[in-house]
Amino acid sequence: MTLALGVLVSGSGSNLEAILEAIARRELDAEVRLVVSNKRGAFALERAARRDVPTAFVDHEAFPTREAFDADVVSRLRGRGVEAVVLAGFMRIVTPVLLEAFPDRVVNIHPALLPAFPGVPGPRQALEYGVKVAGCTVHMVDAGVDTGPIVAQAAVPVLAGDTEASLAARLLREEHRILPRALAWLARGELVVERGAGRPRVRVPAS
Ligand code: GRF
């Protein structure tokens, strides 16, 4: 069954593009039903429109609370039959209003090897700390900031002379690889959130 996705964005949308390309290549059995941006004029909206994917700009400043914003977004996503939500460069903290509407079906891509360097900006934090290996993480979203169970990670070296931009670019290439792959697992029903003792974990297919 083709998975109906909603993608929330705030910026360039290169991860959105990677998702759409994976769908076009039939590596991901999904359909992006709606792209929502909280930033007017985000390039992600243009990328979506070019591929005839429906878009919406929802100005978070027009809402009194995060919850009210999320409720509006949820109703738009539901209106399009969305089953799972991807935060692809969405620079807002989401609330239980969104999480409870799509239980275990909200996925985020973060440009750091969690649990190191949650929040923003991941690449700058890695450079400032002086780590020699950086990376990116796909995780299920929970009520914390970048704390949900990890689905997939990729590591990249930090090179002498790296700037925040050069490291971020190296990370993005990996993000574009692991996010569609994780979504393909989700679409095939192969992601299982296990809740036992300790932290929830995501069981993924053996690769
Ligand atoms: C990515 O680095 C993502 O990990 C972070 O924001 C950036 C978004 O890039 N959350 P893009 O909009 O997908 O190009």
C-alpha cells in the first residue's frame, strides 16, 4: 500500500526533493500528499510545486499557541488523507497535538549523530566541540527535542579546514540517502517501535 505522506518544511527542501526522487525511482512506495511550510517563500514550496505536489504556507505567527498551529496543520494533513509526517528541515518544535494525530508516524531528520548535539545548529556544534566524526540521524519524533527513538544514522568525517557550510553539505548528502531509505521501511511496515524497559527503540530490517 502506497504510504500517504505529509512533509513539513521551513527552508530549502533538499530532503523533500530526495524523498520525491526516491518515489520517482520507485525506491519508496509513497505519495507526498501535502507539503506545509511555516516560512513564506521557502524554496521547498517551489520544489514541490514544480513536481505538482500540493503545498500550503501556514504562518505560525498567526496562531496564539504552538498547539493551535499544530491543530491547523493536522487538519490540513488529515484533509489530504496523510498517514505519516516527515519533518524535513522543519524548524519548529511540534506538540502532542501533531504527535497524537499520527502516533509513531512522525519522522525527523537531524544533522548530528544523536544523542550528541540536539537542537540547532548541529554542524556548528560539532565543529565547535572538535569531534572528528559527525553525522545525521533519522528518528521518530517524541515530545522532546531530538530525543525520539533512532531509526537510521550515517557518519561522515570532519575534515581539517571544514566550515559549517562544508560540513553541512557533506551531511546533507547522507541525509538524502538515509531519509528516503527509512521512509521506505516505514512504508513497508518494517519499522517497529518497541516499548519495553528503558527507552523505546525502533527495530529496523537487517541490512
Ligand atoms: C537539514 O540539514 C536537516 O537535517 C535540518 O535542516 C536541514 C534542512 O535542509 N533539520 P533541507 O531544507 O532539506 O535542504
